[in-house]
Amino acid sequence: MMTIDYHIPVMLNECIKGLEINPDGYFVDATFGGGGHSKEILKHLKTGKLMAFDQDDRAVENVPDHDQLIFVKHNFQYFKNFLKYQDMLPVDGILADLGVSSHQIDTAERGFSFRFDADLDMRMDQEQKLSALEVVNEYPEEELARIFYLYGEFKRSRPLAKGIVQARGLSPIKTTNDLKAIAEPFLDKKHFNKGLAQIFQAIRIEVNQELEVLTNFLNDTVSALKPGGRLVVLTYHSLEDRLVKNLIQKGNIEGKQVQDFYGNLIRPFTPVNRKPILASDEEMAINPRARSAKLRIAIKNEVSN
Ligand SMILES: C[S@@+](CC[C@H](N)C(=O)[O-])C[C@H]1O[C@@H](n2cnc3c(N)ncnc32)[C@H](O)[C@@H]1O
């Protein structure tokens, strides 16, 4: 029987190089998933430790029994509290490979993909209450329009929100196919799948509060890393990448440039590369997920300048 990988790690070598692993240091993998990146980090450790996070029950099944690994089944936005509890602060490196895993997307019943008909769900953390079902059936029209516009960058966000509210007035929208049928009149025939991907992305970001969580996480990386420590982040859409880029290049998530008394930019990080690193053509050919990936690496400054 053919086995399908849980998730093929994206830019594995580039991420490991970016972390500049000190074999005796402390590291964080914020997004364990199938453990591809974590397992490689562990190979480089001698007396060091790795704390890895994932909020998905299924990811737990991939966790190896390893003395130097502490796995936390929790949202990574609280990572600093867990490091503190284990007396691991400050750390030498933090890796985050954002978004959903191939396993989550390819498991029909999770409702992440419009390729399958399934109940509307899209929760990464199965214990969470808010799911796509509530967002689609209960959010006010204005709020839906805002989500489609801001998180999906979907042009016809207002008519789509109106269409959803009208449709759910007749009967509840229960499945991914129900949602697809309602969205169809608002999609450009030539870019049908792109439009659907934007709508599904928007709902997924809202369900998992991805941008708020990422903001909290990124802000805490500043104080969690030791001077010289490495921040390595893989993003898969422009909204995530903008937050990471703002912090690394401008000095804060909002992207405001703040100067000190002498006119120097106050920045907690120095970017290792000005432009994000992209996957090689070979990797993109093997792993379609790598096509939208952007990797940013930064070094924590001695003092915030
Ligand atoms: C792209 S996959 C990571 C794949 C992993 N690097 C590997 O090589 O297998 C992202 C994973 O992060 C988890 N995740 C996303 N956001 C999270 C959050 N806020 N807290 C905890 N886990 C999260 C998802 O459940 C998913 O398993």
C-alpha cells in the first residue's frame, strides 16, 4: 500500500542553516505538524533542547520519544509562558512554518479544502468552539464582507457576503459544497479556483484567528530570543509575510519606522537577507506547497537598534 507523507517539510536545509544551531542551545519549533523540521533540529543537538508546539490532535501522533524534545499541544501564541515554565528562556532560535499542513488540507472531513465535500469546519485545534460553520452562518453581513476583503483579498466581498446572508436565510449553509454553490455566481469563470481559494483562506484565517495569533507570537519572539539568536519564519500568503517583514525590517509589526534620539532606526532584529528566500525550482516541482513559501531569517540585535 502506498503511504502518503503527513507533510513534506518546506526549505528544510535553508531553515536549519538559518537557525545556525548551537548543539547545546535551546530552540523552539512553533509549528510541529509532521515533525519534519523538528526531527532535523534534534539531529543537530548535543545537550540542547527543543520545545515544539502544535494545537492539532493529529500532530501529537507524529511526536517521537526523544529526551531532548518537549512537545506542547497548545497554541504557539503562548510559547513564552511554556519556555519560562521549563526554565528555557532566553532561547537561541525560533522556527515557525505557518499555516496548515498538507495532512490537514488533504483530510476531507477537516473542511479546509474546496476539493472535497465536507462539513464546514476549518479548526486547527479540534477543541476550539468557533468553526467555519458559525462564521458562515452567524456572522453579520458587514463582518463577512470585511473578512473576505481583508483576509482573502477577494474583490467582490460585499456581494458575496450579501449572497451568503440571503442563502442562509432560506436554509443553513452546512458543507463546503453548499458554500461553493453560493459563491459560484460571484466568481470569475477564468479564475474560479483562485477565487474559491481566496474565500476559503479568508474563513480559515478568521476561524483560527491567524493574524492576531501571529502578531502576539512575533511580538514575544523579541524578548524570548537571546542577542544573536535566530528567528526563522516560513509564510504562505502576503498577509502573514507582511507582519514578519514589518517586524524584521522596520522594527515592529505595524511597519512604523521608529528612530532613537540620534535618528537611528530602532529595530530588534537584523535581517539576514533583504529579500525573502524562495524554494528552488527542484523543490517546487516535487512539493507544490513550496511554491507559495517565503522564508525570512533574522538575527536578534544586542540592543534594540
Ligand atoms: C505548515 S505545518 C508545519 C509542518 C512542519 N514544519 C513539518 O515539517 O511537518 C503547520 C502546523 O502548525 C500548526 N499550527 C498552525 N498555527 C498554530 C498555532 N497558532 N498554534 C499551534 N499550532 C499551530 C498546524 O496545526 C500545523 O500542524
